[in-house]
Amino acid sequence: MATPIILPAYRVRVWRGIPTGAAPDNYVMCGLVTSGLQQTKQTNTAIIPDCDFPELASSVKRTVISKDVTMSGEGYYEPDLRTEIQEAFDSQVSEVWSFEFAEDTVPTAESIGYYTGLWHFTTFGLAAAQGEYVRSEMAWEADGPIEWVPVVAVGLRTRDRELIEQVA
């Protein structure tokens, strides 16, 4: 039996902007220790009878009405990003966010990359318990289509290029 390839959680990251971007407003939500991405479809259901055998159970026909994508994360609050996080949450327009599987996560090019698109930052919560660190909870909802960008389509990130140049 072949062993499946699995992903270490520390290679999954949520970004404001895109992971390959050099813009100053691109940053990773480093304090998140759990991250999730969920794709759902809303369907309409019709029960189609069999006219030849009306006594049999009818088949169900489903038609896709819409697709939705949500992203979420929980972890530790990063006070250095407070201003940026609050501005993103307060924004009335959707912004580019990304859900990344870092380059060395999986040895197949199709599995390395990120989901990206326009998202509304819909949840930002903070909680503190005596003797523990401040925790944060965040969620985003897609505002339109979300696309998968394989790393082979974008190449190395600027940070990775700089590291390679330093070693050379």
C-alpha cells in the first residue's frame, strides 16, 4: 500500500494580498495556528417521478445555484498588525486575500500554490484568559470567483529569490 502525501499544518498560511506580491500591504497572518478553507455549493432540488413506474421511489435531480468559498483561522493575536487588521476588517470593499500551501509542502507542482481572489473580512474576534496569551479568530467570505494559482505559474517568491542570491 502506498503512503499518502500529507500536509504539515505549518505550511498553510493566510495572506492579505498574494504570497508572491511585493506590495507593502501584503503580509502573512503568522499568528494563526489553525486555518481552514471551505468550498460549498448551493443546489436546488427537484424530485423527478418515473412515469413508467410511479410506485417506485423517485429520483432526485440537483441543479447548482451558486458556489461559495470561506476562509477562517484561529490563533494568537499579533498586536503589531492591529492597525492593518482593523483597516481590513473596517473596509467596505472586498480585498485580495490568499490561502497558501507553501512551496515545499507537497512534492507535486499541482498541489503547491494558493487560492486567491476578492474576500470580505467578516469576523475578527479577540479573547483572553488569565495566564494565557491573547487569542484571535478571523473569517473571510469570497466576493466572486476564487482561483487556484499553482506555484509553477508564479515561480519563486521574492523572499526565496533573495535567500538564493545571498547563498550564491
